[in-house]
Amino acid sequence: MRKRLVILAPLAILGIAVFILIGGEVVRLLWNWIAPAVFGLREITFWQAIGLLALCRILFGGLGGRMSTRSQARQRIRERIAERCEQMSPEERERLRQGLYGRWGGGAPPESKPTPEGSGGRG
């Protein structure tokens, strides 16, 4: 296991370095090809392109981790909705379902089978 790690670590570092070099060069070439002609901006150097690449990664890609902020927000919303639905009576859940289906479903909701109490399933 250690032998594999000793071999993979330098390869991973080399791969990251190659990716940064290629990414920086691509950003520089694209910027220098498009931005001066379209927006009247000046050309940039390779190191400025690396900085621009890092800035875009921070602003639009996050800093890594398991989930993006947007995914975390969606997950929290789903959890809150599930908690609220669990606290509702079956009649309240059905009324909510019919209201939502009428608003976004385009008409009357299909006939639903009653769910057992506390199952939390959809009707």
C-alpha cells in the first residue's frame, strides 16, 4: 500500500501542475484572442491568466469540499419540507398536495391512495 502511495503522490502532483500549466495557457490564449477585440481590454500574461483561473475557481467553483453551497441549500429545504410534512395530519398533507398540484401540475390531481399514518410517503 505504501509503495503505491509513494508512486501515486508524485504523479498526482505532476498531473496537477500540468493541468494548471495547460489551463493557464488556454485562459491566456482565449483572453488575448477575444477580450482585446471585443471589449478593448489589454492582453494578459501567463501568470495573470493563472490568477484569473484561480479567481474564477473561487468565485464560481467554490474551494472544494463535498457539496456546493447551492446543493447544501437544496438539501436543507428538502429536509425542512419533509419535517413539516411529517408533522401534518393526512388531511393537511392531502390538501397541500392538491393545492400544489393545482398550482403547478396543470389541473386536478390524480386520485391517490391514502398512506398509512406516519409513513411520510406521497399520496
